[in-house]
Amino acid sequence: MSTSDRVVLVLGGAGTVGSGIVKALLDKGFKVAVISRDASRLDRLRTFVSPTTQQNLITVVGNVGSEDGAEEAKQALLEQVGKVTDIVSSLGFSWWQGGPPHTQTLKDLHWVIETLLFSTFVSWKAFFPLVRDTAESSYTVITGGAGEKLLMPGTGFLTVGAASALAFCQVLREEYPEVPCKLNQVKINTGVATPERMAPGYLNHLDLGEAVAALVERGSSSHTVFAVSSPADLKTVLLEGNL
Ligand SMILES: NC(=O)c1ccc[n+]([C@@H]2O[C@H](COP(=O)([O-])OP(=O)(O)OC[C@H]3O[C@@H](n4cnc5c(N)ncnc54)[C@H](OP(=O)(O)O)[C@@H]3O)[C@@H](O)[C@H]2O)c1
């Protein structure tokens, strides 16, 4: 199947990580669909992608983090695009530094888990059936290395939320060992930013986007965790497919 016949749904496509992936997929000739709760984020995304690819970007205002919202958004999307061949899930948030646990409330923890885990689960449950039984299809989940270590004092709940997303990906791999769809995870062990907000050691979201788009295009591996800790890893791990 050529890229122009493939429709990639990028969950969280209006975010920092997701927008880089959306742009790169469009540049490769894919059609790309993005659902966001915020229409103005979708407008900004449209102006961010290459002008010649804008007609291949399909946007839907919706909430993939609630069961009803995800179903509604799915119907609205399918009416527009007919089919989805690939999904990249990049839901969550970039950073959380609310303080050490004794200063936090249950509400804070709820929000962190809702944003990193519940939305990932709810949207997976709604959208995975669209690609599950097709060998040419893929479902790729973006996760963060914060799940394995405390990034700095005060980021503890980020570690809790990110760890729950890592565990959910492990559950998917082990509960669905023989699913035809290519099921992969990209685990980013460093910060990701737009060119204006880069810090030492960070990945440019455009470079990360190119690497993830290459992974989707290649569609060869499954049940694999691609760990990315530096810009060099993007080339060796994703672009060249070395594991
Ligand atoms: N940025 C980094 O430095 C970094 C580093 C390593 C890993 N990561 C991982 O990359 C992923 C995305 O991070 P990001 O930096 O792109 O975050 P971001 O800019 O905040 O974007 C996150 C996206 O998730 C969506 N979202 C959040 N909560 C939701 C909910 N309850 N229901 C539905 N959608 C929800 C938002 O959708 P709306 O458009 O609807 O608001 C937004 O588009 C996360 O899993 C994060 O762990 C990020």
C-alpha cells in the first residue's frame, strides 16, 4: 500500500510530540487525522504543517479521553475518511512538577493518571479495533522514560503516571501476542521540544516525528520497544531499524 492510500490517526496530534509526527507523516504522503478537544489547537496545527500537505490533514474536535467522546469522534472521523490504517498514540503531557507526594492531593494524582493512562486506555479501546486484524496496519504508543526514574525532586507523580503507561504497553504486548497489526512502543528517555524551546540533550520534535513516521512507513516490526535517549538513537534505532 502506498503512503497516499494510508490514513494515520495521531492521537494527541496537536501536542508537542504529536505535531512533529503529524508534520512528518504528511511530508511522506500519508493522510493524517487528528482529534483534539481544542479547535484552536487544530487551527495552529494546520498552519504548522507544510502548506502543500494541508489538504491531507483531517481534523475533528472531540475528546478521545472519555468513552462517549472517543466513540463520537470515531464516527465523525470515519464519516470523513472512511478508514484508518495506522494509529500513533501520543497522549499525556510534557512535564509535571507539582511537588513531593506529601504536598499533593488525590485530585492531583487523579489528573496525572487520567491524562497519561486513562486517555491512552480509553482511546486504545475505541480505535484499536479499526486496525487490529490487518497485517499492514500499525498501532504505535509513545511513552516517556519518566516512568522508570524520578526526573527530579517534585516530579514524582509524573513518574507514577508515566509508569502506568509503560505498564499498559507491556500488558498490550503480552495480552495480544499474535495480533496481525504491528503493535509497537517508542519510549523516549529525554525531553522533546519545538525548535524554539530546545534545551541541552532534548530531541527536536521534528526529528522525532521523522523517525516515528519512518517506523510507521516501514511497518516491519511488531511487539517492539524502541528506546530513544539521544538524537543519535533516532537515526540508529528508528531510521535504520537497528535494534
Ligand atoms: N514532551 C516531552 O518532553 C516528552 C518526553 C518524553 C515522552 N513524552 C511523551 O509524549 C507524550 C505526549 O507528550 P507531549 O509533550 O506532546 O504533551 P502535550 O504537548 O501536552 O500533548 C498531549 C496531547 O494529549 C492529549 N490529551 C491529554 N490529556 C487528554 C485527555 N484526558 N483526553 C484526551 N486527550 C488528552 C492532548 O489533547 P488535546 O489536543 O485534546 O488537548 C494533547 O494533544 C506523553 O505520553 C509523554 O509522556 C514527552
